[in-house]
Amino acid sequence: MSAQAIFSVSGLTKRFAEGEAEVLVLKGIDLSMTAGEMTALLGPSGSGKSTLLTILGTLMRASGGTHEMLGVDLMQASEAQRTEFRSKHLGFVFQFHHLLSDLSALENVMMPAASAAGRETPAMRERAMELLDAVGLPDRMNYRPSAMSGGQRQRVAVARALINNPVLVLADEPTGNLDRQSADQVMDLIRSINQTMATSFLISTHDEHIAAQCSRRIELLDGRIIRS
Amino acid sequence: MNPYAVKLAIRHLLSHPGQTALLMAGVALGVSVFIFMSALIGGLATLLTLRTVGSIPHIVLEMPDRDPATLSPNAHKHVVLQKDLSRRDQIAIWQPVIPIIEQTSGVTAVSPQIRGSAFVERGQTVAPVGVIGVMPGKLSDIANIEAAIVDGSSNLPADGILIGSRLARDLGLRVGQVIRLSSDRGRTRSFRIGGIFTLGIASADRQAVYMNFTTARALYDLSTGISRIEIKVEPATDAADIAERLRRSTGLKATAWTEDNAQLFEGLDAQARTGTIIKAFSLVTIIVGIASAMLLSIVRRQSEIGIMRAMGASNGLVISIFVLEGTLIGFIGAIVGAVAAWFALLPLPPVTEVSSGGLPIDRQQGDFLLAITLTTLAATLASILPARRAARIDPVEAIGA
């Protein structure tokens, strides 16, 4: 792993059992990312993008290969260690916002930090307000998700991903559920955060327009990286 | 307790107020049934006990059985004991014993008595009766005869007696009439009927004849001794323990009312068991209801649980949220049910004043605290399995990533 690399995977494979047969979804992925990178992960449906993102996000274990991040061997780490690691160093943005319907925008942004600490603190509240301000929703802090538009919800989801100051945000089709205008707003926001906060983003997409806004592109086909 | 788990549990409950209120109403109903059954079973036991022990002595002290001592204790020999039944066992030295009994804790009334069998003769009709000679002022210490007088008065002059209403009816007797009474010691005297009582106990109303202590002494040839000492205690259910203490302190044979009423206790036991089963069923209903509701809630919130897990929420936090949710439903439902039961039972009369056909409910025996505690515990238990299931939700599957 190079000096600036935040994560590195090598020979990464993932098998799924389908009945008695096994399907090899990832067939030996070698990949690393440096701090501050904004990378697009492209590929058609079924190419393994989401599976790779899920493994990099420690939500699923790889079947083989190595997976290190910030000096931690995540293949060997226990589930509890992986959960703690995820909470401290990783952020997620999904195609659907997945905000908690019973919480306000501000409370949703605080949720990852409050879950880890067991309580909401004034410092968390202040940081969440800053983030909502940064994503352009200072006047929507006390709104429930049901009272916001799709684009606004996704911007809240981006703010939520940043609450713990993660090194890397994994975004799985973050604009896939938005109209073009909202998608552009979200991408502008991600780019701005990447530049101002030096947070790395790995964005899974099959939209060339999105990929064009990233500093690096990785193409995946049939479980293999074909261009990096 | 994790404050964030408490906050999320409360938010879950408030997000569907109708469903939460319905669940709590179900729990409240179960708790009301629990309390109602406790109050009814307890009240019924109190009523039966009151009615059973109200007019009888709780403890009777008599001379111990005086079997002749065997000369040889060798177990291989047959020994025949012969009792002289013609001799009347009397408590010869009884005055020093009375203060000992009165100072015994739990004892509320002491009545030294002279008892014996007799025949009442009226014309050609003869009826067997049991004579009870009571000391002045102690007529109502055991059975409340003064309150049971239906005709005449409760005064007991030397030539006066009080008889039961059934005896009066059987022999066609009225207050003021004079009857002849022959004791089993061969003494015969004439008495004027001073009063007629109805205790509601058939044997007493047909056979009991109350008379002056001194008159009875003469009728039964007891110059100094007495036949027995009857005692009332409080609470009546402690009679067996108090009887044992009196046996040790007085050396007399002490018989508690519980020994002669084993069937009553069996009946009360069976009744209590039935009540326990009904209460257990109401708790099971609460458990099933809460567990089902929690499972539904978890299915509905699957993706939210998944996102929390993905964002680093620990298993413990997820379990805490849902266990707290179930516990809050149980606790608040139990409080509501207990309060509702309290007010519902408020207008009912106390057991001592319940009329015939009325429900003998004793609110004090409603086990309110027990019902709240057990229901809250049951709700917590009911939530544990669904909560563990929530913690096992795979974030990847739940989010659909």
C-alpha cells in the first residue's frame, strides 16, 4: 500500500451460493485509492459494482484476497471491530436516501454519531447544522423526510454520510433516483465537499455524465476491473 | 440505559399513535382482568373466611386427653387403654391462665365457658341441646349473640336463657315462656326464655342454649372449674400459630378452627389456583400481543434498521431500542389498566358489606403492584426475541444495496 493510499484490496473475490451452484461475482480485484480522490466506478448491471462497494464498506466479507484500510486488516477483523471501523471511518450514500422517517433532517444527520456515542451531544448538533448548511438545507433542519423533496432527502443523506468525518464515502448510484436537475445539485455538492473537506468518494454509477465529474474512473465488467 | 435508544423507542411509539394506543389498551385490559381476578378471589376468600369464623371460636382450650400411662413402653406388647368417659374433664385452675392468654399477641377475646349437654322438655316434646354458660359481659365475645337477637333481650338473669330461633320454632316456644331443662348430670331446672337469636348457623340456631355462668356451674356440678376457654384472634388465619403458642404457655390442649375446616382451605386453594391460571392466561395474551406487534414493527422498519446497522449502530443499540419499545408499551399499558381497575372497583362495597348475590370484591387484594411489575416484565420478555431478530437483520439485504 502506497503512503497516501487509504485502502487497498488485492486478489479480492466474492462467491455467492445459488442453490447448489456457486456464482463468482468478483474475480480478483486489485484496487487502491488515495486520500482526496473522487472516483467513479462504472459498469453495467451485474458487473459487481454494488458487491465491491458493499465489501469495501465492511457490510460484507470477501471470499478471498486481502482488504486493508488505514492499516487495519479488515479480512481478519471481527464483526464488532468492523462495525466500529465503519462507524468511524466510512460514510454511505445509497440510491434511496434511507432516512429514518421518525427523525427530523437534523436528527437524521446526527444518527450515525449518536448511535456510536449512545446520545446526541451539543457538538454533534452543531456539526450536523454545519453540514445541513453546507448541503444547502439550513431551513429544513426540523423537517421530517416526508416533508422534503427527493433531492433534498438525498442531500440530507450526503450530510449524514459526513457527520463522523469519514476518510471515504461510498456512494452507490447516489443520483440514480433523482431527476437531472437534482442529480446535478447532488453531484455539485459531492464535488464541493471533496474539494473543501478532502473527503474521498467512490461513486458507483453507470451514468457517463456523473463519471465525467470525477477525477478518476474505474470500469468493471463481469467481476473484473477492465480499466483503471 | 442508552439515552439514544430511549429516544428512538419513544419516537417509534409516537410515529403510529393509533396502533400504540390500541396495543396499550390491550395490555390495560389484560392488567384489569388480572387485578379484577385477584380482588375477586381474595375477596371471596375473605368473605368465606369471615362467614365461617365469624360466629365460631378461633381457638378452643381444653384439658389435654388424659390417657392412662402404660407401664411398659415395649413396642412388642399390645397395650389396651381404657378411658373413664363418665368423668368430666374440667380446667380446674383456670383463673391464672386467663391473663396469660389475654397477653398473647393476636388474641382479641377470651371467654371461659361451662359447656354441657341437656334436654329441653315442653309437654311431651324433648329436644337435645348444648348449654353454654358464659361470664357476664362475655356473651358476644365469640358469636355476636346480642346482634343476633330477633326477639326479647340478651340479658341473662340467673333463671333466664337465650335459645335459637329454630329450636323455638321446632318446640313452638316464645319469649317469656318457662321451660324445663335437664342436664346430663341429672339436674333439672326451670328457665324463662329471655331472648331468641338467629345466628344463621343451623346447628347453633337449633341446639345452642346460652345461660348465666353461675347457673350453668350449678347445673353441671362444677364447683370451681370450667369446661373450656374459647378465644378469638386477629387475623383468624394465624389461629394455628397462636394455638401452638398457647398450648406451650398454658399446657392445655389448643385446637385452632383451621383443623376442623380443612375442606374450606382446600376450596380456597382450588379457587386461588383457578385465579392463578386465569391471571397467567392474561399475561400470556399480553406476551403474545406485544411479541406480534414488535415483529410487525420490525418488519415495517427493516430498511431503517438496516441503514442504522450500516451506519455503525451496534447490535446492542438495536436490541435496546426494541426491548425498550415493548417495555414502554407494557409499563404504560399496565399503569393505565391498574388505574382503570382502581376506579372501576371503587364503587363496589367492601367485602364485609356485600349483599347477597353481590360480588365480594376486595380492592386491597387487587395485587396492583404485582400486576404492573409482572406485566412490565412480561412485555420486556416478549420483546427480547423480536429485538434479537432485528439485530440480526443483514444491512445489505435490508437496504437492497
